Amino acid sequence: MSLIEHQLISKVLDDNCFYKLAKYGITVSDFVAIPEVYKFVDSYVTEYGNVPDYLTVVEKFDAFEYTETANNLAYMAKSLKSATAKRKAYQLLQNDVSTQFDKMTGVQFATWLAEKTAEIAEEANMAGRLGTNLAQNGSERLQLYQESKEQGTGKFISTPYPSLTDWLDGGFELGDYVLLMAYTNKGKSWISADIAKEAWEQGNGVLDYRPEISREQFMNRFDTLEGKFNNIGLKKGDLTEREEQRYFDYLRQFNETNDTPYILKCMEDMPEGLSLKTIEADLNQNPEISVVVIDGFLLMDHGGNSREALAGTSRKLRQLFARHGVLGIVVHQTPTSAEKDAKATTAEDSRLPVTPDLTDYSETIAVAQDAVTVLTFNQVDGVGALKLAKAKTTRVGEVLELFCNFTFGTIREPEIIDGI
């Protein structure tokens, strides 16, 4: 396990993230091969606020071997804690068991042994679940501030709609769970695709799951939103001669020179369904991803159809988005009965269709509870209403009017369309 010690310290030096070791309960006692290196880095961070240059460490300690690795810090930290648990268990068997065996009765010894082994196992399993000690993590907070200062607005992703971006104090934040909720066949998939496209245009990698649509259908939809091509003409291969030439020219820009990925997975790409494991694996394989879209919460594999199973998936999604630092956008359909109730209560003088309420769920309310931001949407005859139903800002309850012409990929605030 000495290799993992070198790799872990190397990773800490590369990413200037010594403070993250505390999250996994890593201390000097976990280092057998190079404890002196850990102590030096620890003291250096305490004094100067950041890690030393790796060359400084290599020069100071002959035993330290700087090693580049593709493994992430969480994996290496947990591997080291597992090695510590194995070592402690071995020491327990070698040193303490025989002594205590002679001192205790059978019941006492069995109880003592069970408690000691449970303590060792719990210590290893707690890696990553230790919380944050605010009394001691000043260096972590300093690092986070410096990262925010360097990134500026890079921690936020603007929406396609300026008013909504303003209401969100700059847009969606990386690590957040966003729920988009709408009635059937009202355009929620178009709205989520528009948000994803806007994020991609800003240079954010996108991982887009569309389990209820074919690849060809979504690609046509993307080109309609991105290039403003007639969606019906794309589906039929029947664009006008002028638009067809524009389409050919437009497609040439989508080639190997694009470094920002937009990874689409449709129903033919997920023969066994969409699961949390699939999403986790895709994120691990594509670290450049910043946005994850799941169009159809109910279409996921929840390990059961009970409300408890659905609620469990929602909570795990929230943890997954936060752990990977990605914006998660989950699309969820409200039942038809809720739409009928909304029609009955719509005010006669209202210009906008009524959007769903947060409680309009026949399956589980957990998605609305877990989401940091909830957007509810409805659209009738090209007039759309997008409501900020839940958020961390003071603009909760605001309703945005949208002009929607999905055939031509137009989803905009009327004042922008009209130049007002």
C-alpha cells in the first residue's frame, strides 16, 4: 500500500487540496511508508495556506516518489483507510487478542472482540462521511474562496432566459439539483433541451439522458434549437433549397475540433434502462461534464415502483450531483388530474397558463423536496409560463412569460422577440 501513499500525496500537491484529506479522516497514522512527508505538507499548509511545490517535497525527502495518477482523491483516500483497517485488525490479532483472552471470561472476550472489530470497520466505512469541522478548516475555506475568486461567474450557468438568470442571482450553480416539472406534452423536453444547449454554448460539457426519445429525434430537436431549422423539415428531409444549404454549412462546424462535449444517450443507448450506476459511471469516465440532464425521472430504474424507491433515487441523485460538482436537471411529469384541476381554477383575465404546483405529484414529493431549484412550466397555443417555484433567492414565485414556437426552435421572452 506504500504506492497509494505516494499517489495520494502527489495528488494533493497537484491539486492543492490537502484540506480534503480531513473529509476522509486521513491522518498521519494512515501513513506507514512516508509519515514524515504527510507531516511536512501538513505543517507547510498550516504556515503558508497552500501546499508546497512538488519539487520541494521531492528534494527534501528521498523516500518520496512523485507519481502522476488518474485515480481520483476519494478512491485513493478510501483505499488508504481500508489498508489502515486491515493493519489495525492484524495488530489486534497479534498483540491484544491473546492478552485479553487470558483475562476475560468467554462472554466478555467475545463482546470485547466484537466491539473492537466493529470500531475498526466503522472507522474505515466513515471515510467521506465525517462532516466538516468548522473550528479547524480555515485552510479549506480560504482555498474555496480563492477558487471562487479565480472562477468568478464560472461557478454559475446562465439560463437561456435573461430574467430567469437574474432571478437566480446569476444562474444555476454547479452542484445543484434542479427540477423541471410540467404537464404532459406541454414542451418540458424542449425547455430542458434549450437549457442544456445554452449551457453547452457557454463551454460546459453536457451529459443528456433522453430515455423516451430516439437519437434521430433529439438530434433534429437540437439542430432546431441551435440552428433555428424547421423541425418538421428536418424530420422529413424536406428543407427548402436555401435552408438545406444553410443546414449543410451549419453541420460542418460540428467536428473533432470541438473540445466541449455534448454526450447524448437515448433509448437505443440504454437497453437495460437508466440507473444511478450508469450515471455515476458516465461521470467518472467523463470528468469534463458540468451538466447532467435526465428527461424523465419516472423512466429511471429505481429498484422498485414504491414511493420509497423513488424517494431513494431522488436523494441519491442530489448527493451524486453535489459529489461530482455538476448541475443536475431532472424533468418530471405531473399527472393529468392536476392539469384538470388547474384549468378549473385558472382566472378568466389571466394571460398565462397556470403552471403545476409543487404538490402536484402522484408518485413522490421527494423530488420537489430534494431539489434546490424547482421550475414549473405550462404552455398553451405558443404562450408559455415558466415559474420559479423554489429557489435560494428572494424571487420565488415569479412567473416568466415565454413565446414558444417549437417547430422553429424559438423559446424567448416576448420583450426580447419584440425588441422592447
